[in-house]
Amino acid sequence: MWLLFIATYDFRQRRVPNWLVLAGALLALAGLALGTGPIEHNWTIALLGAGMSFGFLLLFYVLGVMGAGDVKFAGALGLWVGMWALLPIWVIGSLLAGLHAVLWLILQRWPVFPRLSLVLFGPPSSADGTPSPTRVRFIPYAAYLALAAAVWMVWGRQSG
């Protein structure tokens, strides 16, 4: 359910609020303490997952290509899935984000589907319909990571 909230919020607002990240992290910690998490792993694996995920994506934040909410969400997600699930989740999430970027490029060149453009990139802020130059982070990466994590969790349960 938390992944759905993250994806919806990031798709709509292009940001991930701290309260939602904190709620997910606290729920993950509670699940670890009670042994009721969706993935069976221990504290070490969960904390390594959180640290690796946060640390790796922090590099992209420092480079200015990712928002802080995406990085914080990745850290909380690492608590949920542990370090072993991070690679497939990053690959799936990055492929989805890459598809988003390709669609953006296509729709910039050939604006034949204005409604799709509005859904993918939000409303333009200028009067002439061009995207705002201040909106650098138009790809909701946390949403794609959340969707990738949900796919991974469902696939992992069916194959395991």
C-alpha cells in the first residue's frame, strides 16, 4: 500500500513528502522488529539495503539529476527489500524512467498527444505551452522505483 501512495504522490506532485518516506521507514522497521515484513531478511540485510540505496542515489542528487525525495525514498525502500533486491528494482525502475524520458523527447518534437504529455510531464507553466525551464526533474523516479519494487515483490513471491 505504501508503494502505491509513493507512486501516486510522485506522479501527481513530482515530489515525495518527508512524512510519507518516514512512515514507510517506520513501518519497515516495525515489520523487521515483529518479523512481519513482506520480505524475509534480517536487520543487517535491511540496514545495508537502506544504506546502499540511499548512498548510491545520493550521488545522483549531488550531480543535480535527482530530487532529494527520490533518494530518501530509496533509503526507506532498502529497509523493506534489503540489499539483494536493489539491483533488479533499480534496473526495472531505471528502464521505466528511461521510457518516460524517451516519450518526453518524442512529445517535445512531435506534440501529437497533448493529454499524454500533460499526464507524463504535468501542466506547462508558460503561456505558450512550453515546459517550464525551472522544472528540471520531470521524471518521477520514486514512482518508477515503487512500481518496480511492487513488480519485484509479486514476481518474487510467485517464483519462490
